[in-house]
Amino acid sequence: MQRIQPCWLNRLTLFSFGFLLHVGNLSAHAEELFDLEAIRDPESLDIEVLSDWTVSAKEPGVKQKLLEITVCEWWPGQKVRLPVTLNAPADGGLVRNLVVANQGLGERPTLPAKGQLTLLKDHGVGVVLIGMGTIDMMKPIGELHLGMKKKLLETQHPRYSVAWIWGMSQMRALTAAMTEPEIFQPEKVLTTGGSKRGVASTVAGIIDHRFTAIMPVVAPIAGNPGAPVFVEGTEPESILAANDAFLKAADPVHAKAFRDRSERRGNHRVTLAEAAEAGWSEEDMKRMTDLVWDASRITNFLPEVEERGLAFFWNVGTNDSVSPNLKQAGKEHPDFPLYIVPGGQHGGPATAGFTKRVPAQPEVEENFLSFALSHFEKARSIPDTPEVSLENAGDTVTVTATFPSGTEPITNEVYYSIDRSGPYTLDFEFDVWKTVPMKKIKAGKYEAKFSLPEGTSPRRIDVVTRHRHLENGLALTFSGPYSSIDLN
């Protein structure tokens, strides 16, 4: 097999020095973290055709080709190879619109589902699916994540992190599709996915200008996903104490599910003992918390992506520890296009007791199809995010949502939660939200009032507005910025 060069520019010294001068702003150095010339090089894919083009037995209007490609040589001697399924209309013709998403790690042709399949069958959109999973489940299984961690401890370079390899996967999948120019000549490319796949979509959309739209699901907007620190053992004591109390009071089955999840997340992080043994200083540990996720944080790159016209729309949950900083995002970027699922959780095993997984909500799947057709065919518009204001008078809170453009959603609601649990605590994932309908005050302006519980003295009220808009038969559910009001 042909050897692929490591997919990054060999300028580690320049990168590290530059980053120290621009903490929190990775934009100026993105090309030193991701070598776009190498990423777009088809020769380095080392393509192995596992199954050539054939019409799907389940969907006769779809033809498929299964490949295995080299994503990169992550470090000398360690290639990362993943399966890729190319899906295209069986009746031929050039594919001008393309979705890049994900499949499992199994080496078999995979059909897209739900909205992606609708786009393929009814709108001629190609769908490219690349295998993705947690690093510990990627070949060599049970070893790759250990090598990643070892390299990260040695170099403190964010290249050896999950955000880097996940983002690389989406970009290399697009390169694989481009090796079939008689089928794929895309003018618009949308990438989407949930959780790790949402991080992958974010990184790909930020870094690689071949992507023209992204729709991440349960992926961070601001802040760090899952934990406030990267080094396990340096979490604030208040979070550790709250989680310990939660687990002690939880049903044993639920408690085990959360401990198992913590262990899986730990495969992508380092422990305090490991960091100390590698010679990391306290400042190194603090710096790495942000550094490993910076390339996937869209708020670092908003001026750049907006200037080039990248279309984006997020779907997140209020109760998801992977997107805990919605309040910060709402305050700093109030016009950010997104849907915040009230009470929405990240997901996970049923044994954890989750009842409202964001990716499983029907309006989230509906949003994908509406957003994709808006981007590919201009079949509908994306409404502006409303301006949200909160007022408190006595025991009554008034919430107003104003659409300067005069948007008239078909439904408008307010959801609120009283004295929310702290971010990154397990209690945070089960906070209760109540709802009241909003009434139209005038064109583009809606209002709701609710009373505080009698005999209580709440400290803070968190608020999310939810709006459903219909245009050309396509519905989009979206939110105003996450907002809160301090009462004491």
C-alpha cells in the first residue's frame, strides 16, 4: 500500500509558539493543524474497493460502492483506515449536491436513513457515509486511543485528540467521493452528525471550504463538551461532590450506566497522574482543556465562516452536558441559528434513564430535511433568530420574543426552569422545564407570562423560546437565544 504522509504541516514549533500568543483564537493557525493539500490528496487515500457499484437490494433507486480509505497516518507507523459507503441515484447523472455523514465501523455497504434517504431518492442528493465510532473501537481496537493519549502526553499537540481525527474523517470522506468524478461533481456539500459526529461536522465545516453547510446535533457551540477540564482529577470539588451524591442516590442500574459513560469519556482524556508523570505543569493542564477542543468550537471562527457564506444550524438540548454553555452562547451570540430542545438530553444507554434524547426528537429530523432543502434548492428560508427579553415584576415573569423581520411562526412557546443545577453535574441532565404558550401582541412579536411558585424564593429563571415555522410545506423548529434572569 502507498504510504501517506502525516496530514498536517510540519511546523509544530511555529504552531505552538503562535498559539501561546493567541490563546482562544485558533483561526490564524488552522492550516498548521490541518494540511488541506494533504487532506484533499486522492492518491494518499490508498483506496481498497470492498464492493464495487451495485444497485441496492433494499432500495432499487440507489446504487452503492463500499471503500476502505486511509484517513491519515496519525503518527509514524499508525495509519487510520475507515470504511466509506458512496450512495448515489441508480439512474445515473451527475450529483451536484452531496451530504457527508456517518455509518458504523462495520465493513458493509450502508444505506442512509430518514431525511438523508429522502434527499437521495426524491432529490438526487448523493450521500457519503464514513465509519465513525469512539477511538477505542477504531482499529487497532483497544489500542488506538492509548497511542493517541501517549502522543498527546508527549507533545501536548491537539493533533492527537478526538476532535482532530473526527474532523479529518469527514474531510477525507469527501475526498474519497471526489475520486468518482463521473458521478460526484458537487457544488454544494452539507455535513451533519450527532455527538462525536457533530464535532466532526463542525471541524470539517470550519476548516475545509469544500463544505458549504453544516448541521451538527448535540455538539458544543461554546464551552467544552462533557467536562469542565481535560485532565481528570482537576474538576472543581463542587461538581465532584454533586455527582457523587447523585450516584449514591441513583438506582444501581442508572448509576452503573453513568459510571460506564464516564469511563468511555475518560478514554479521550488524561488523568492527573498521567499528566504529572509526563511533566505537565498546572498551566499546561489548564491550557489543554481548551486547546483540544478549540478547532471544533464554532464561536472561534464565526467571522471567517460567515464571510465565506457557510450555512449552519445547530440542534442541542438544555440538559445536555456536551453543550453546557448555552447561556454564554446566547449572551455573546444572540442571533446564532439553532433549536434548543427544552429538557433535551444528549442520549446514551436506556439504562441511564434518559427520556428525551435530542437526536430522537421528530422535529430534529424534520429540521435536517428543511435545512438541507433550504441549502440545496432554496426550498424555504431560515427564519432569523428572535430577540428575547425577560422582565420580572413581583411574582410574575414576562418573556417577549420579537422578530424584526416580521416572521410569523405557526406556534410559539416559552419553556422555563427554576434554579437549574450546575453545568457538568449529573443533576443538570435531569432538570425540569415547564411551558406556557406565547400570545401574539403584534406582527412579529409574541409574549408569555408565568408566575413563580408560591412560597418560594427562586434565585434564577432560565428561559428558552420555541417556535415552529412553516414555509412551502417544510417545517422548521427553532429557538431564541438561551436566556436567564437573576431574581436575587
